[in-house]
Amino acid sequence: MRLIGLILYASLLSSIAGNHTNAQEKKVRFSLKTDGASVLSDEFRETMDIPGFSVENKSLDIIASKEYFERFKGMGFDVTLLETQRSGPDAAYLNHDEIAQIINSLSSQYPDIIHVKKIGESLMGRPIYAVRLTAPENIQAKPAVLFNSMHHAREIMTPEVTVDLMIYLATNYNNLEKPWVNEWLENLSIWIVPQVNPDGNKIVWEQDSWWRKNGRAENNRPYGVDLNRNYPYEWGACNGSSGNRSSATFRGDSAGSEPETQALMNFITSENILLDISYHSYSELVIAPYGCQGSYTPEKGVVDEIGQKLASVLERDNGSPGYTYGTGWEILYPVDGDDISWMYQENNTIAYVIEVNSSSQGFQPSYEKWREKTVERQRRGWKYLLHRAMKGPQVRGRITDALTGKPIDGNLKIANVEYHKEKARRSKDGVFYKLLAPGSYDLVFEATGYEPQTISISIGDSPVMWDVAMMPTSLGNKWGF
């Protein structure tokens, strides 16, 4: 097949650019054979709605009107019609009100282990909730892990996964046949944000079942912002989003402009989240930061060690083992302004996207056929991550003032690693946790008003406990050294 960038003429691209503004227009999803994601031009990605990519079939999925499917077919491309848009999702899937009802019911039934926090409101004033599950003892000293879903409104399978996680943990606490649940809740603060984008989801149920963005509108006509292109890190930096309002990947008028984005950012920072999973659909991928072409995190060895194992434990819809792992630009296409890249850069939160379901299932597969299979398969992933956060390779401890013994907050980095814009892992109330891969490390601790301190440690397959007592710099000045 000829390269897309060589065959698509300008008039086709410009006409497609306005193809996604009419929420009432029926669309189709079709597969386009390609010799790899790398052939996609920046202009093609900006103007087309590309919801998924099949590594095995070397094909990408496109959402457009039936007219454009016929155009591609007429131009000689190998295209297959996958589905025609329904008037609305399968009614069995959870909507915003049903998710809120489940949260309220669980918090009433299990008040000792469930805490509900409103972390913000959507553009249209709908509440965005975070739910914490943890045993009541020593909460502030536990590492915080987050699972979030539905950045993209049409991906209605993703809240099914996070709500299943919430129900599983709550109903199996003190279940003697599943002692690992108590162990998780006694050692971790597990946070769940089941719906980042409630306004967009409202549009999915009432206007456009394949709507992707939030509910930002002009003259009561929604154009939407792609929340997962709106985060400040590398916002609009590498052709991984669009500045065109009609595009499916419109990044917004400014970085972090959307209240939904702001809610999650403020929450991540305030809770000092250690590990995050952002659920999306579809393509059976585990995506690591960073999103821009050729860019890796400076702690790539740690990120890959966790991410590759996570991908390996996930089962595909066809029963074969292992999701595809890599950065977005390696296995899909460049992305800028995404949540997981911002989380790592700003908070040293190890974060991944999991794209659940295969291309053949799409955003909204049959609830009866695929819902239970999907949530059960995803349990393998989050069980591994909870175990990894609790018992896997890492360093943890307390930072204190060497003279008073009082806790202080400081920063932690790996020595001899070339950081750029990345902020250090920090402690909260003097307690720190940092995920690592097995190996030997020199770790540098810094805190305002204290002398830096470097420690050398060897990490095996389990946590290393190490408390750090830091000396105030004022003593050095006083004593002349």
C-alpha cells in the first residue's frame, strides 16, 4: 500500500477537518490497512479521528461519515467497515448518576474503609469524585495508588473496570478466603476516580454515542476539549494534538484550561500519588510516558520493569497472553499534553495508560458478551500493581531533622540520572516511597534548609526500609564549614 502522506490530497483532508462537529451526524468506524503507525502524517492525525490501532493486523481504525469510508475505498485503500454508530450505548452500561449511586451505597455500607472526596466539578457543574479504600489505621503513612477512567467520554467500558475494582475491594474486606484484600488495604491507600469526564459522557448518552471530548461549547453547540491532550507538560509541543476545535484531539485554548483536568492535577499533587493507571479503550496496549517522538523518562529502567510485567499479565480478548507495551509514539503515534506524562514529570508518579479491549470490540462492545470478561481480565493487571506497590522493589522510610527527630518534607532522586524538567519524588509528612527496579542505587535526598545527603542501597525483589536524618545547614554556617 502507498504511504498515506503521499496519497491523500489536500481537499480530502480539509473537508474531513469539519467532519466531527455535528453531534447528530451518524458515523461509521472502519479499519484502514497500513504498513505501520509511522506512516501517519501530522496533518492526517490532526484531521482524522483515530480511536485505535491493531499491532497484529497493522491497521488503524478511523471514525468518520460513511462518505469518507467510500472515498478511501474508492482511492484503492484496503478498508473494512467495522460498525455503524448506534443511537446510544447499551443501556446496561453505567452512566454518571448510576456511578454516583454505587459510590454512595458502598460508602454507606463500608464507612470504615471507604472515604469519598469531591475533587472538583466539571465545566457544567457535575461533581468529580475520588474514592479511597484503605483500612483506618495509619492512613497518612501509606503509599497512595490511583486508578482513573473515562478521560474520553465514549470509552464506557473503562468505568466498569474501576467500579468493579471498588466493589471487589469493599466486598472482600475481611473475607478469610481472600486475605490479600486486607493486606492491600492495611498497607496502601487505594484511590479510584471512576469518571473524569462526566459532561462528555452525558453527550454520549443523549446526543452522540461516539463523542470523545468534554462538554465545552459555544452558543450551546459542543465542540469539546480532549482532556487527555490538555495537561501542561509538553502541551501542544510535538504535533500530538490539534489546535483545531473540530479535531477529536483538540487540546484546548491553553494548557490545563479545563476544570476536569485541573481537578485531577490538584488531586494527584495533594495526595502525592505513587502509582497511577489511566484506563482507556481500545487496542490492548500498555502505554508508558513520554508521549513525544523519541522521548523517554530518565528513569526508563524502572518504568519499563513495571510496565512490561503489567503488559505480560493482561490477557487479550482472543485469549492470547500479553498486551503490547511501549510509549505512545513507539506503538501508536505521538501524544502531547497527556495525563501520564504530566504525572511523571510533575510528581514522579509512575503512570501508565491501559487500553482495554481489542479493535474488534471497539468502545462499546455488547455488555452481555464482554463486560464480565473484560473486568475479570483487567483484575490481573490491578492485582499485580497493588502487589507491586506493596511488596515489590522500592525504597521507603522517613525523613527527619537529625537534631529534633521531627519529620521534614524533602525530595529524592537517583544520582547520575540525567533529569530535565522532571521534579523529584517527594515525601509527605516526612514519609517517602519510591518505586525502583532491582539493582544498586545512589539516592540523593534534599530538603530546604538542610544539607543534601546521599545513600547507597541495593534493591532486590522486596522493599528496603531506610530512614534519613538530615542536618540543618544553619549549623554549618554557625560552625564555619
